[in-house]
Amino acid sequence: MSLYPHLLAPLNLGHVTLPNRVLMGSMHTNLEETKDWNRVAEFYATRARGGVGLMVTGGMAPNREGGVFPGASGLFSPEDIANHRVVSGRVHEAGGRIAMQILHAGRYAYGPDCVAPSAIKSPISPFPPKELDEAGIEKQIADIATAAARAREAGYDGVEVMGSEGYFLNEFLVAHTNKRTDRWGGTAENRMRLPVEVVRRVRQAVGEDFILIYRISLIDLVPEGQSWDEVVTLARAIEGAGASILNTGIGWHEARIPTIATSVPRRAFAWVTKKLMGEVRIPIITSNRINTPEVAEAVLAEGCADMVSMARPFLADPEFVAKAAAGRAAEIAPCIACNQACLDHTFAGKISSCLVNPRACHETELKLDPVAKPKRLAVVGAGPAGLSAALALDTRGHEVTLFDKADALGGQLNLARQVPGKEEFHGLVDWFTTMVAKSGIAVKLGTEATAEALAEFDEVIVATGVRPRDPGIPGQRGANVLSYIDVLKGAVTGPRVAVVGAGGIGFDVAEYLTQAGDSPTLHLDEWLAEWGVADPGTARGGLAAPRAEPPAREVVLLQRKPEKPGRKLGKTTGWIHRATLQAKGVKMLGGVNYERIDDTGLHVSTGPDRSDPRLIPVDTVVLCAGQESERKLADALLAKGIFTHVIGGADLAAELDAKRAIDQGTRLAASI
Ligand code: NAP
Ligand code: SF4
């Protein structure tokens, strides 16, 4: 009997039976834009080999005006179709199935030619859309149907029509963006005419024996969103128009509520999909923050959906399904929902990858092939850089010894996981621990490796990390001053705290200090109330007034730069951290000089002329002033002429994060 009987059960769609209930959801990786079709094909084929039931490609534009940005990929020419055949062919060779997503971005298209039901600019784009006339609407429908026919010609097993997240089809559905008074707007029946007509025409274009997924917005999370009755009516009409599966979309991109970030509780929106179960006969897929086989199985066992969509977890581990099926779930590299290497890359125009798996989207370039002549290697430091290097070196067949002076693996990851909303880091440390235990790595914890003792190895990889920067503030040795390390290890602060430094760690510490009791990430009802998410059955679009719990402490967060604190946080997650702290009443001050600390608090002034001297009356000052490289060992090894590589924070402390550390560790291991 399988450990995951619901997840691994086949799904019969009539003309085809999927081997399990796992969909790899669509992700825009920017891979297609490289035009390296071998690389694109290898990305998907790797995941097909890992056993996923069905995959959906990144969004392909049906026409130029519907592209997410000018030049976005689509199927416009015979050459495009031939390129996509490379992808579908390689997936089929690997035993997988793949559907192409058709994404018309509507007013979210980042370009001057964008079109929409009404000429209303979105708050997340500088480009006002053109309102379509009747002929323009017909052209969009025809282009989407043509794209679907081309997808079939290109060898795909199906298409997904993107109807959620605030894109073109979704924009027609709600009064928020559709002010039309013709047959495409006004009443609910008119507003849903376009998506239903699109599905009808797509079905007509592709024939019966082709998978047609419609991604339906179940909870818009924007003002004037759809009512639940409208959602159910639409779902039934989409089924009637020929869809074979309904996939779930949660929230528009412009929503003020996070829907996939790490602080969103696991399976936070499965209850919304459950409301739709029984309303249609075709299978329904649930999604958002499902990242382990246990969670996916529970969601299906509880009748929340017929199938589960996971996207980012397949960047973290292409073998998610195969490992689950083999009873090796603890070996699945966990997606920690950080967005740091996937969505943050996508939005910066870079190729996506994954913080925990730098090989994602780099399968053809970053390889961990076995070595002909294994070496005896020492890795010093069991933080993310050292761990990833050690594991990758072991994979390649080297003989590896891993040292750390601490008694546990994980380094700074052990601090990150204390922060409310970063609970996923527990899973990452657990995964590293599992993988090291099953590897051939000799582990020496609680051991300070010296240059003398390391002389016996062929090469040494130093990953000794960072130490906190000394900001040199007069009075900082007082009993009322703590470092972030003390605080995250449990040191007690007073009720009023000043946090010196508003980088990633300053923000983390401010969240830690203002949170009273358990993290809301672990309590779905509390989290929904804090962010103002209501049952869409009672509130249009599922919106309610946010209700933040009172802060545990009064916190002031400071930096010297005269800019908005938090500007350098992740592109797709920084706003969540800022909103969380604002809701907790945290005051954020930029452009300050730290004059001194005494018993009364922190004395600051403003600007280069040190004007406006004043006291910030606090009980405790917490120093989060950045990091410096810990290079003592590296310098000693180099002085002795020992072959040494330096990685992670020990190499470069500035802007260090786990993404860079893991990437550098893996890439070094690939080169030794
Ligand atoms: P950081 O992001 O470099 O921030 C350091 C802070 O200290 C800045 O606010 C800086 O602002 C201040 N500072 C620098 N030198 C100072 C000095 N001499 N005296 C007083 N203040 C000083 O470093 P971090 O916060 O320690 O974070 C380390 C790394 O981990 C960063 O790369 C960060 O992005 C990453 N991280 C990321 C996340 C995340 O959520 N993605 C979370 C935690 C950490 P001023 O110079 O303006 O004063
Ligand atoms: Fe998940 Fe972070 Fe990897 Fe993206 S970068 S797939 S969010 S672990």
C-alpha cells in the first residue's frame, strides 16, 4: 500500500490517463527567451523523468499585444512550432506529458500595446491599456484559439488557458477592470462571456482528444472581485464549453495579500478549492503553498481537490514524485517558498533557478558528473555554502570530511528558522541533515579545524561564514545592547527596542520582536484574519478588513542611508515584510547617524551635518549592522601554501544570502 494513496492514484481524463494527481504548475523561467531549445527541453524532461503526472509550460503569448513583456515567447511562426516540438518530443521520450499555457497578459502586459476590456491602468504597470472594440475582442479570441491549435501541432498534450491572477480573461470578469456596457460587460452573464467563448473556441480548435485546463480565479482578493455565485456559474459554464480540468488561481498580482510567499501558511487556500468540489463534474486542481507529499496527500484525502498543482517544488526537486513513491520523502529538497532564485529572477529578467537547487534551469550547464580521480577534501563550515559543496563533492565521488565548530549542521540557517514566517527553514536544515547522513561524508561537528590538521587533505574548502560587523557606536558594550545572534538565540529584550540596521536581518529581527506568541504562519485562521482574507461566499473577492494582532514590543528600525528602509529586500517579497512591520506599528527611520547609546536609549542625529540630535528612548538596542567575512582559517591555510578555496560569506560577506552560498558551493564542487 502506497504511503500516498490519493496523490499517487491515476486520473482518467477519457482519452488519456495521468499516472498520478500531481501537476507541475506553470512557471515563467525566462528559459524560452534564451532560444536554447535543448536547454528548455532538458528542464522539462528532467521533471518528466522524476515522475510528475502532467506539466504546464510557462505562459506563451497568443499574440504580440498579449505578451507579458515585448518579445515574450509565443507560437507565432512555423519555426516556433518546430522549436516547441523539441520540448514536447523530449518530454514524451522521458515518459511524461506536457500542456502549454496560453497566457494573455491583458493590462498586465508590460508594454505600450497592451489591451484590456476597459482603459484602466493597473497599479503594478506604468502602461495604460487600450480598450478593445468588438473587432479587437474577436481578434484576441481567435488568436488564443490559434495558439491552442499550434500547441497541438507542436506536440503538446494539452493547453492551459490562463483565466486567473488578474490577466486578460480575469479582467473581463470583474467590475473592477470591466466598465463596458456592451455584451462583454455590465451583468455577470456578459462579463463571463469572453472566458467562456475562449474555452469554446479553443475546444473547437484542438478537438476532443486534447487536455484543456482552464485556470479559474477562485478568490480574486481585489475590490469588486467576483462573488462566489459568479465563480460557480463560471466554473459550470467553462465545463460546458469543453474544459477537461479546472486549475485554481488565487489572488490577482496586484492584491495586497501574499499568496505564495514563505510566510503564507501551507495549503492556505485549499479550503477555497474545496468549496467548488461537487459543483462541476470535471477534476479540480488546488494549488498554493503545497510543498510536501504529506501536505498534498492530506489535501486530496480531505476532499479539497482531485489533483494538486505544485510549481516551485519542482525547481527545488525534479524527483519529487519519484522520491515520494519510493518512500524517500525525507530526501525531497524542499521549496522554502523564498522566491529568491525563481520569481525574483524572473521579474529581474534573469533566468530562474532555485535557492536550494542551483541546477534548476541550468541542467545542461551545471553538471555533477562522477570524477575519474577522487580527491581527499576537507570542507570547513556546515552552513549552506559548506553543506552544498560537501554534498555535491560527495555526489561526484570525492572523499569528503566536513568540519564545524558548532554541534549541529546548518550555520546561519539555524538563526533564520527562528523568525516568524520563516518556518520553512526548519525543513531545509532537516533536508541537509538527511542528505549528509545518507552520504559518504565524514562529519566532524564540535571541531575547530586548524590549518595544521588540514594539511593532510588534497584541497580545503573554507566556508567559515561571517561574523557580525562592529558598528563602533559609543556605548555599544552596555548591558542594554545585544547582537541579532543573541536575540535570535533567545536573549530577552525590554518592551521598547531600537534595531540598528534595516537590511534583511534587521527586518527579520523586527518581525521576531513584534510577534507575540506563535507565528501566524502556523495558524491559518489567524493569518487569514491578519491579512484580511474572508470567505468569498460572504465577501466579494474574499476581502475583509485586516486585523493585526497587537505588537509584543514597540520597535524602531533604523538605517543611515537616507532612503526608504527595505528597498533592497526581495523584489517579490519586500513589500510583504514592509506591510507586516507597518501593521505591527514599527517606526522606520532612514538617514540617521548613531551618536551614542546610554541607559536612556539610542541618541541619533540626522544627515551629514548631524542636525536634529535626539534620543530614541528604548530599553534595548539590537545591532543588525551587516556582516564581515570570517577568514582567519583561510588566511592561515593560504600562508601555509595549502590548496584552499574560499566560498560563501567567508569569501564575500556583502549581500550574502543562502542563494549565493549554495550556488557558489555547488559550482565549486562541479569544478574540482
Ligand atoms: P545587509 O542587508 O547588508 O544590511 C546591513 C544593515 O546594516 C544595513 O541596513 C546598513 O544600512 C547597516 N549598516 C551597515 N554598516 C553599518 C555600520 N557600520 N553601522 C551601522 N549600520 C550599518 O545585511 P544583513 O541585514 O546582515 O543581512 C545579511 C544578508 O542576508 C543580506 O544579503 C540580506 O539580504 C540577507 N538576508 C535576506 C533576507 C531575506 O528575507 N531575503 C533575510 C535576512 C537576511 P546603513 O549602511 O544605511 O546604515
Ligand atoms: Fe522555492 Fe525559493 Fe527555490 Fe523558488 S528559489 S523554488 S521559492 S526554494
